[in-house]
Amino acid sequence: MEKIIAEGKALYREDERLYIAKGYTIYKSSDKEGEWEIDGKIADRKYALLSRFSRLLNRLLRIEVSSMVILDDGTRVLSAKKGIFVAKPGNKRYMKTFHVSRGNKPMNITLDGEGNLYFGEYFLNGRFGDKEREEVHIYRSEDNGESWQICYTFPKNTIRHIHGIFYDPYTDRLWVTTGDRDDESMIASTADGFKTVEIHKHGSQRYRAVTLLFYKDHIVYGTDTEHEINHIYSIDRKSGKESRLAVLPGSVLMAVQNGDCAVLSTAVEPSKINSDPYATIWYSKDGLAWNEIYKARKDRYSMRYFQYGRIAFPHGAVSENDLVFSGHALENIDNKIVLEKIES
């Protein structure tokens, strides 16, 4: 059973508090049910102004806050169009600390076990079949997002772009996923802050992942390909053996977990193989058994100009009882934040 709780995009869920973006203003839920207070505003005059106009203009220009991290001291770090923005504890202005010169914004920002922040470059870097690729960087901040330095570079003609970087609490490693061709798709990790990188899976569309989910004995992900049928896979930590867990109707762009509970979503994008007009949510209590629990149809607007149909999750989105998510380019829930009860 679903309930629309607000307009905008959900960014971060912590206990009973929810942070959301309405344009370039960040709100947080107050102690009173159904009420919101301003957490801060993003100091970007151009895109803050444009974000106030029509929803279709925002979709056309990709004006969106994509992800948020809250540090132990209360510092909030988020990514939005062309930049990384930081608000110190008690400060209501998100100041730009990094200008994204290539691409729109990174797919995610992650925090490691020592308090360092990381993101990888995500930009077009040529068409799918192009042979020439620019080098692609990973950036790290050791001062709560105030400054950023390159900590690793994939050489030219190695990968197209970085899909995400993720912290594995079981091994204290950082994992990175890349795309897009077979030879550019890899799942790799580092135990030393990207001084060295170990490639675990490489060379196939079945390793073209965006987000990784971590469990004691296995790692789980959904594939992100328009060229093959997509699946959910698990990788056994000891043997490295892959197991196919479920067949999916589309590419997986987002997944999130809270303990053993996890959700992932499939997108609606142009593909002769993955032609389902619905974006879907899949839920698991253990990372191995998955069930579809929700779907929403792509709206009538062009995928080329007004974005793919997709479902986004905030940090901490899922529990055993409910789920918070946001709809994009989907009928009835575009730019809406939804609370969905999960039946046990």
C-alpha cells in the first residue's frame, strides 16, 4: 500500500527523519508528522533559479540533486548538477567545494570506514562503440568534503566511466563498478584507498553493474545493460562463484540496503531486448530471495529528452516494514516521494 508523502526527491533517511530536495532547497522532516523545515539551500544561483521553473525544464536540463551523505559531526554533503556541495553543522547554505567539469554529476558519493569521501567521474566519454576513451578519475576528500584530490585514474581507453564506489563493512574495502562495453565493465576493489586496485570480475555485460550490496558471505548486484536480459547476481566471497538469482525486466540503476533488507529498482530505457514499460522495485530480506513489490509505468514524455523512467532510493530507504522512494518520469509519481508498506 503506497502513500505519497511529499513532492520532490528523497535523499537521506535516518531513524524517523527524512531529508528531501525540492528544487535546490533541502528540507527535513520535523518532529511533527507531515511537517517540514528548511535544512538549507544550495548556493548555485543559475541552477537554483532554473529549478523553480517547470518540472519538464528540470528534466530536460537534468537539474537534480542526486545523492546525500551526512557525516558524524552533522556535515551534509550532496551532489547536484555540475558540483559537490557541503553544509557544515548548523549552516543552512550548501557551498560548492568541487566543480564537475566532465559530465553532469557523479552517480554517488560514498564514505569509507575512516571518514574519507569518494566519488568517481561519470560522463559520456564517447558513444558505446567508440574505441577512444579519455582517462577517468576517482576523487577523495579527507576533510569532510571541503577539498577533493584525484586518488586514482583509469588510463585512456580502459573504461567509459565509473558507475559507483561503495564501502564494504565486512572487509573494510572500497568497491568500484565501471562500464559500459564488455571490456570496460568491471567489478573491482581496493584495501588501501586506491593505491592498488584488484579486479574481481571483468569482460562481460553480466559484470556491468551500478550498485553493489554487501552480505557476510556474498555480494549482490543487478546488471545495467540494454544489450542483454538483465539479472540479479550474487558472488560468493570465498569461491568467487556467480549465481543468477532473478530475471529482471530492465536495467538496474539503484539499489540500497539496511542490514540484510535490500531493494533495487529497474528503469525504463530504450532497448529492443528490455522493452517493459514499467519501472519496478524488487525486495529481499537476505539478498538471495527477491520479489517484485511495486511497479509504475513510464509517462508519456520522450525518454531521449525528458529522462528514463526510474525509481530512486534515499540512503536508509528500506526497513522490514516499509520503504521510501522517489519517482522520475513515471505516471502519477514523477517528482513525488512515496512511502510503501512492505508485507511480511
